[in-house]
Amino acid sequence: MLKLENVSVSYGAIEALTDINLHVEKGEVVTLIGANGAGKTTTLRTITGLLEPREGRVVYEGEDISAAPTHTLVPKGIAMSPEGRGVFANMTIQENLEMGAYTRKDKKEVAKDMRHAFELFPRLAERKTQKAGTMSGGEQQMLAIGRALMSEPRLLLLDEPSLGLAPILVHTIFESIENIRSEGTTILLVEQNANAALHHSDRAYVLETGRIVMEGDSKELAADPKVKEAYLGE
């Protein structure tokens, strides 16, 4: 479904990604793990057209989207829940979800998907008229994911969905990721919580200073002594 082929990205003279090769198959949950500054968010920004590769290309469903404007990717089936959530603080929960469906004309289907978002995150249903800026961090994260789902993505990109959340909310977020995958949505997950990310994904890539240094089955990587020492606190 998605391939990055020999992708290198620079911020001016600083090389942020070097010769990245990764792929995500339909129906998978694939995770990128690594320390702060490893290049995880840069990878997602490159996929979504916010950054253009200096070398290499990004291919989605057989199409080279390396230079595609960001706004053209949502109708193609790519959506992202960004790091920091990025909710519209002065709009209600319902209005935020409606913004996620801004490219869609099928009002009945939009209403159906909104009901589904409320089923996925019951806490949002209880507060649909509340301003998003007054919600807790965990609730805003649920809203950010729900808003991304409102565009009917085939590929959902999640950037640090558990960042700054209490352990019980981390569990809720990863439970929702499992539910979303079970409904057929492919997920590329960027996450600093390597333990949770490896537990809830099929395959993983380890990024260090802009390079992929390890890749493989998530369970196998979770058992690898180097990964345990560097990322799992063991």
C-alpha cells in the first residue's frame, strides 16, 4: 500500500532522513520507534507532503506522491492524527469531527461515521457540544483520531498518540487502534512508547538519527536484547 524508496530529507544543511526504505501492506499496523529527534515525525511529514524528499520517492497504492500537495492526499485515502493533537480549540467536538469530513458530500454516510466515532470513543459522545480546548489531553487525542477517521482513510497515520497521557488513557488509545485495524484500516504508528507500540503492531522499524537500524516482526524486535536495553528500559 505504501512504500518509501531510498528517501532522504534535509532541513537546509541538516540531513533529517538518510536512505529510508520501508513499506506498509494493506491491513497492517506498522510502527516506527526511536528516541526524540530520530526522524519519526519527519517521516510522517514526508509521507503527507509537508516535506519533499531530496532523494528517493514515496509511493502510495502504486502512485508516486513525493511531490503531491498535502491537500490532495486526503481524498486519496490518507489521514493523519498529528503530534500534539491539533484540535480546533474554539470549536465543539462535533464541529471538529465535521471538519474531518470536509472533503465528503455524502451527508448520510458522514452522519453514520460520526455515530461510529462516538461509539469508538464514548467519552466524546457525552461531550459533543463541549469546546475542544476545554477537554483533557486524553479526550483531545481521542478527538484527533476520530477527526482523522471522518475522512474515511484507507491509511491512517498516528503521530505519538500516547504522548503525555496517563497509563489508563494510553490503554484506551491503543485499544481503539486495535478496533480501527479490525475494521480494515491500515495504520502507520509513530510512537515513543515502544513497549505499547510493539505490543499493538505487526511489524516495526527502529529509527536512529534519521536511519533505519533495525526492522522486523514486532514480537521478535520486542524480544531483541538491543531493543530491550535501548527502548524498553530492560
